[in-house]
Amino acid sequence: MGNSTGKIFKLTTFGESHGVAIGGVIDGCPAGLELDYGAVQKQLDRRRPGQSKITTQRKESDTVQFLSGIFEGKTIGTPIGFIINNEDAKSKDYTHVKDAFRPSHADFTYQAKYGVRDYRGGGRSSARETSCRVVAGAIAQQLLIKVGIQIKAYVSAVGGIKINIPYKGLDLSTIDSNIVRCPDSDSADSMILEIEKIKKQGDTIGGEITAIATGVPLGWGEPVFDKLHADIGKGMLSINAVHSFKYGFNGVDISASKGSEVNDVIVEASGKTKTNYSGGIQGGISNGNDIYCEVAFKPVATIMQKQNTIDKDGNAVEIQGKGRHDACVVPRAVPIVEGMLALTLADNYLRSLTNNI
């Protein structure tokens, strides 16, 4: 029912924003992987609410508790179960939308599909569910590191403020040096000021995240319907508030270019190309170059301004956002994007092994 992702390295998540806990089950993780619990928690800390002045002030420790699949610090090949308790849910902040549908939220569509909905914080449609992806993605990253793959993501745009420097011209070690997670300090300062301004207006703003995976070998991805970029795109588009995905490009508008301008000329037998406009993928299969993609997020739907909508009986009503919400989601979404890219690549890694049996 759409609660799982992956074919071999598979994650199933459960829980709602204001329930007792959220959690997940990871199936297919190979045995013998020694887990760095600190690295998993670090990723959760990067996603958790209340971490800075530009994020929602909901206070959650987001401490993960593993229930199964690990013995003496190593995976044992059985399902890895985990939970994250909800500690600071304030359901009363949502009683005003119990019978009304918030614009651009999943309220109306959930009600239409299921005939019932958990209105507290959006229930299952809440971005709180993405904590589970971060846990599983952090484990997937540790698996990928064993085969030489590194994943990095950073905020590359907030509203109209956009980095125009290709990722290879940036120092990616500085991503976490500021609260907006942008490796260009001048752009970061402008982004923070923009988010603060929008927040004071009771409004929200969108942005973009760039993600890179280095060390991905030749041959990952399955034609025709399981192309590698299609798998990555589906994973990214499943993240709350994501409205578009593109791979390759690296500062060039491919659809407005000539083939002579953006064809990637192969210069080595390893698959290395002179340029990488294809984003490391050709014909849906990795070509040995860096995987590169951009993920665009819409403005958060909850705004602290009055809006017109309808209630469950179809009557026109007016509502206004209350409680604790992000004015811009992208700073906290960086580890989510990293997690989804890691989950997709870990699954394709294990699938590539079965192809060689």
C-alpha cells in the first residue's frame, strides 16, 4: 500500500506525526555490517526539528531505538526494526482544522481516499515520517562506504537565491558550517536572511537541494522500467513537499542545448567522460562518473496567514495556520535527500550482485 521502497534493500515505515512513535523495518541488509550508531544519530540530528532559529521549534530528540536485526553491533541479515518516539506532539494546535481542509495539504485527498484522516499534524502525510528514511538511509550509506561510494547533499537554492557555482567548485566539507546547509557562505547568509524575512511575514518559501554520489561503478540500473535515474527520481519525488527532480545538467539547461554542446565524450575505457552533463547515467545505467541530481521543494503549505477553504460539508470557511512550522523545509531536508539517494543506490548495488551470479 505504498509504505515500502526497494526490491532487495527494502524499507517499510509506519507511524503518524502525533502517534506514540514512528518507525520502520529494513529488510535485505547484508549480515556482518558493523554499524556506527553515532553516524545514524548524527543524520537524525541534522533532520530533527528545533535545531536552529530558522526551523520549526517542535522539540524532539529523535533518538532511534533498534529492536532487532543487530547483534553485538553488527547486522545479522534479519529484519532491522527500529522506532523513534514522538515526545513533543501538541495535537491541540490542529483542532481548528479537524473539520476543514488546509490548502495544498493532503487533508482533502486523504479524506477522499480513506473516508477518515488523522488531522493532528497531518498524520501519516507529515514529513515526520521522513525520520525513518534517514535512519535507513544512514545504514545504507555505511554499506555503500564499504564499496567506495560517498554521498553528499546541500542546499543550492532558497527562493530566488541560487548558487551558480558547479558542485566541483565548492568545498563540500563546509555544508554544515551554517544553519541553512549551503557550502557557499555568501549565498548562505542571503538565504538565512530570506527565510527569516519570510517567517516574519507568516509565509513560507521553497528551495532546492543538490545531491552527489561519487564512486558509483559502471553498470548499475536495469532497463527498461527500472532505469537508475527513474529509481532515484521516484525516491526523491516520494519525499514530502518535493515537486520536481532532475539529474545531470550541472548548471546547463539540457533541454535548451544542442547535442554538440552537451554530449558526453568518452575518454577512457573506465567510462570516464570529458563532461558529465548526463549526471553519471546513460541509458538508465551508471557510467562510472559522479551521480548528480537536483531536488526542488515547494513552499511549506502551512502559512500563518488567513486562507479560504471548505469544511467537510463543503461550506466555505476561513482558516489560519497555528503552532510550530518551518518557513523553509530545505535545510532540514538535506539528510532526507542523502538518505533516499543512499537507499536507492544500496538497493541497486545488491541488485547488481544478483546479475553477476
